[in-house]
Amino acid sequence: MNEGVMETGRSHEGRPHDLRDPRAEASPSRVRLELLGGFSLLIGGTLVAVPPASERLLAFVATYCRGAVPRALVAARLWPDAPERCAYANLRSTLSRMCSIGRTALDVTSYTVCLAQDASVDLRRSRALAALVLAPGSSTRDRGFGVETVTELSADLLPGWYEDWAVQEAEAWRYLRTHALGTLAEDFIASRRYAEAVIAAHAAVRADPLRESSCATLIRAHLAEGNAAQALREFDRYVRRLRAEMGLEPPPRLCRLIAGVRPSDVRSDPRNVPGRADRSRPGDERSPSVTGNTGHGCGAPPRVV
């Protein structure tokens, strides 16, 4: 069963129950699978090396399935191009080559494969955390959300894995965490926690650089913090990327965010004062300078080049 956003249970009165906070785990699990940012298997706190095929078996079971999964399904998904008999043989070989300590991460029967009961998966924890962030009525202050929350939602799932099932799950996780990061950023802005808002919005933009709402939130965070120049830099960076990758112009609602920013607001930013060591250099896109030209098709705003 493909696991998406956690569903919220409901009481007899129809009100949603509070989602369980995944940060409140009583004790660390003996078997830990870490899939965010790359694959790691830890047993009793010790990193365990397993063959690449075993990594994919463990990751598939941990990512795609909540309970026991038929061996036929595992074989078909991990070796989709192989005949059924060969896929079964590959699964048997993968299980036999897994070291004995690595096998403790799985419960294997003649018909099914599942994770051991005492195994924990960082993806499941982070999915639950994202669901908690997105829950109606959830508050950054009441829930204690902060930079650590952003960090838990910032890593890609199994980067560099290109099997169909891995790509699908990575995309689903990217979509979920981008929404959660955007919600965190908006809540931080509302709470006047601007530094945390910028961090969360930056993470959302890194997850999906072409997502308009993430860019808009990042621009609002910079403007709320009084950093007009940085807001314009982010706007221009988004415009260049949008044109280069999609051949599109920025939407009017995004242009309106920076329509009221005046060149004088930008020049007042100390990072743009001539003579500073960190001022922009010609051709350096990481520290752009500001000109009075527009060039975005948005009208009045100055252009960051």
C-alpha cells in the first residue's frame, strides 16, 4: 500500500483527533533505516553495509509498504523487466546474500516480506511530521516548530535512485514536504519569526525551484524582514530560471509582490554599498547587482542582474 499523507482520525463529534507527534518517540529503535539524503542501515547504532540489491529491497519495503507485502509483488516491482521466474530467483538471491545482521531488519516468510517490528524509518517519521504541520489548526508556536523542523523536511528521498518506484515515491515526498515547508514559512511570517521564515521558504524553493508559491513566500519573508534587495534577487533568479527552463514570463501576481519596491529601498541595503568586500562582481550570479532597468515584463520594479 502506497503511503501518502497521514489521515486524521475523527471523534464521535466529528472533530479531528490530534495527530501523534513523531518527535515524541519514547526510545530509539534498534533497527533504523535512513532513506532521506541517501540510504543507511543502522542496527544497534552501528552502520551495517549490505549489497546494493539488498539496499533496494530494504528501501522498497520501507518506502512503499506499511505491512507485509507478497514476495511476488516485491519481485515484480524490483525487477520489472525480468520474466516472473527470473524475478523470483533474483529476490531469493538478494535475501540469501544479505548478511545475517542485515536480515534482522526484515521479517521474511515463504510468501511475504516486511520490516521487522522494531524497525524505524526516517521517511515515515518525516511524513508524520509534515502531516502534523499541515493539520488544520496546527500552530508553529504551540507545536514547537522551528529550524529543526525545517531540517527534518529538507532532505530528498533516495537521491540518485532512478527505478520507477523510487522516483514515484521521491516525487510524492517532494510534493508533501514542499507544502509543509511553505506552511511553516507562512506561519513564521505571521509570528514575525522572519529568519526562520526565510530558512523554511528557501528549503521549499530548493525542493521545487519553479514552484511559484514557494518563491512568493520567500520574497514576502525577505520583504517582511526589510531586505528589499534580497527579495529582488530572489525574484530575478526565479524569472531567469522560469524563462530558461519553461520559456514563460513571471505571473502578474508575483510581479505585484515587488511592484512597490523602489530603487532607493535597494540602495539602502548595506550589502549594496560600494566598497564593501561582499559587493557584487560582474558575472557573479550569486551576488547580483541592481540596476534601474526593468526587463521582466512586470513594469516598474528594478531589475537584478
